[in-house]
Amino acid sequence: MDADVIVVGAGPTGLMLAAELRLAGVRPLVLERAPQRRNTPKAGGLGGQILQLLRYRGLLKRFAAACTDPLPAPRFPFGGVHLDLTRLTDPPMHALPLPQPRLERLLEERTGELGADVRRGHEVAGVSQDNAAVIVDVRGPDGPYRVTGRYLVGCDGARSRVRDRAGIPFPGTTYPEVNRLAQIALPDTVTVLGSGDLDVPGFGAIRAGFTRTGQGLFGLGASPDSKVVSLYTIEDESTEYDDDIPMTVAELQGSIRRVLGADLPLGEPLRLSRFTFKARQAERYRDGRILLAGDAAHLFPATGVALNAGLLDAVNLAWKLAADVHGWAPTGLLDTYHDERHLAGARTMLHTQAQVALRRGHDPAAEALREVLQELLVDEQPLRRMGALVAGSDIRYPMPGAHQHTLAGTFAADLTLHTGQGTTSVAELMHTARPLFLDLADRPELRGTAQEWQERVEVHTARTDDRPTDALLIRPDAHIAWAATIDEPADSAVPALREALSGWFGTP
């Protein structure tokens, strides 16, 4: 085999997958048809649950240091209304302003440090598979060649050739909207008022927030302390745009003129992007030895969620592929990738399609719906629940076995852990992406059971304040595979733990 896993696509999802595979001791080969990283910022940053996962890998500070913009307040658009999470002391959703080219550079640096093979300018021309391998025909700079691997993962975007060659249906809807987004400086002739509104010569005031007209939607985010503003337009158009041709300032000005009726003077752009909205999800994320992740598996009709979903796909999949490559994967482990991430994708599709209904409605009933929702989002409980939904932190994967603890299937909280060697945390222990067993109540019978799997599972004894459970079994993707209730009898806890260990990590 030329590689254990062939990854097609060196966007954020493909690079994250390669890094996670290397952490798990697997040899990935990343094939990218573009000869160099694209400069077009398709996404302007990261948000949601992936930020917590990056912290668990010890990467969040490094990524945050690469941000040139200050961290934004937790306010997020939701279908023409706003989620103002600044009202919460511990918001469930945060964002990191990291344009996609810079994110890809950081991820490629990470894969290089871990020893992954990333080949740019190498285009996949053909894919086939049998019971033992995947065979890929490649057109490279020096001519055609063939590589083989145990598995292939398509991280090659919305027009995925891997998905097409695997014959995986990609049903859904394409909405007749064109969205234009910019972070751009304003000339001195335009004044940013203390309210965040703009005073435009010859036009008057343009108010902050969303303005809906008969021609579309205009969004403005501005601060009186800065001449850099965020602008957003949505129009219904039938034009087919080439994603590889970047948007210009003149194109944005034309869209603002059509939607708002204003000739808005603009200066130098920091970011310009154009995109359409699609709601599509692959019927299955696996076909034999071929799997899908990221935009190849799902497209969502709202901003700010695609990278979160794609990178979490990669983290969920990597350790399961590694288990199979290393020969200890229990039966059905790899199938749980589809089960869990298709569920998560459907959850994301739910709220992004709800945003479509809110955004595209123009009659009085739609206005009433937006007004009622905005009123509900003043209250803490619905605001917190909606924030968790958008962040993807409300996902609870279904876990096998009867009478599961309420924590099973959820993302592990970052507990502070007091050990004989000092103080650590769940986040610090997850840096190596190894499974963890945490004995939080000095239960030797549970600890002894877990130690039978110590070649694959790290076993730790620790104390924590306000312990939520007596013991936790945490998967490499930071989701809880099993938990013991406080003072749970050994005759029920030990068999349940053994079942969870063998179900996720094979025969000891």
C-alpha cells in the first residue's frame, strides 16, 4: 500500500483529517488538484464546538494568535434576526476570525510537523475499490501515476468527484440566492455614527443590522471606533458564478445599489466573498472503503456552520479509520461514523433550513415570525438552547447498551483534575488524541478493568470538584463512551464498562 488512507482535498477538512490520522499513527496521503493554496477567503473564521476541540488538541492559542482582528462579541445572525449571546455569562457559541487561507496554512503547518504527505497539483482521475484496497489514478505535474490505500476519504468539496465516482446520491435543494459578504474599509466621506449607523453623502443614514427591501436583504455591522465595517447582501439571482473567480468591490457596490438603492463609497477590502446557498446531504457517508467528509457530505444554507461541521467530521472519522488500520477495530466501528455524523449533519440542516424560512419570507406573516422569535431570544433558556444548536454542542450521539448515563454520547466537559503528579485537565490529557479512562472516585475494580486495555486507553486516577460521575471513558474525539453513576455498584458498573471498552476499542 502507498498509504493507509488517501485523502482527496487539502481544504480545512482534509488537512484536519490528515493531522488526526498522524496523531493516531496512520500514514495519510493528501491529494489536492490545485497547485497552491487558494487566496479566496471562502470562510471568514471558525465557530462553535470545533473551538473547544482545538483547545483539547492544544491548538486554540496557536490559531487565535494568527488572528489579525480582535475576537468578536458573541452575536450571530440567524435567518434575518440576531442571536445576542452577550447576555449570557458563559455563551455556548463563540467565533474566531480566521480567514480560510490563513486557517489552511496553519493546518498544513500542523500536518507537516506530524509528517503527513500533502501533494498539491495532483488531480484524481479515477477511483476504484475492492475488498482489500482503494486504487486511485492521479494526474500529477510529472505525469499520470497510480496509488493504493486501505481507505479513501473524499474531502473534495461540494462538487466532489469522489462522491460522484462512488455513486452516492446527494439530494437536496439549491436556493436562488446570491450572498455577498465583505469586511471593508470606508473612505473618510462616510461617517460611522455612535449608534453604528452610517451617514452617506447624498443618501443619508444607513442603519446598522439588517434592512429588508423588495430587492433583497442588506446587513451592516459597524463600530464607531473603526472605519472597517462588515457588509452583507442577499439577492435572488439566476446567474451562475465561478467560485474560482473572486468577487470585486465593484460587484459588491452594484449589489448594494440594487438592494438598498444607495451608492455606498467603499475603500480597501479585507475580505470579499460570494456564495450561494444549498441544502444537501449525502444519503450515506460510506461506500465500502470510500468515505465522505465536509462539504462533500453536506452543504448547509446558512453561514458560519460548514467549517465547524466538516472539521468535526474529520475528528470523528480519524480514530475509527486508525483502529481499522491497526487491526483492533471492533465490528461495526467504522459504520458509526455515518450514524453519528449524519445525525449531526441533519441537526445542522434543521436549524439552517429554519433560517431559510426566516430569511426568505417577505410577507407580514414572515415579519411577525421574525418578531416573535426575536422576543423569545431575549429570555435566557431559549437563547442558550439556540446558541448550543448553532454551535453543534447539543449533539448527543446514540450509545449502545441499556440504561446509559445521561453523559454518554455528549462532549466531555473540561474538568480540572487533581492527581498525584499535580493538577491537569481533560483538555490537557486530550492533546495526544488518545482514549481516556478517568477514575474520579478511587474505584480499583473499574480501574483494574480499564487497565486490561491500557495499550489503547490511557488510565488516570484523579479527583475533581463537584464530580459528575465516578468514572468516565472518553473517546479520542472527546465524546463520552461510558460513565458510571456515583456509587454505582460494581456488579453493574464493571460489566457495563467492559462492554463499552470492547465495543469501542476491541478485544484487549
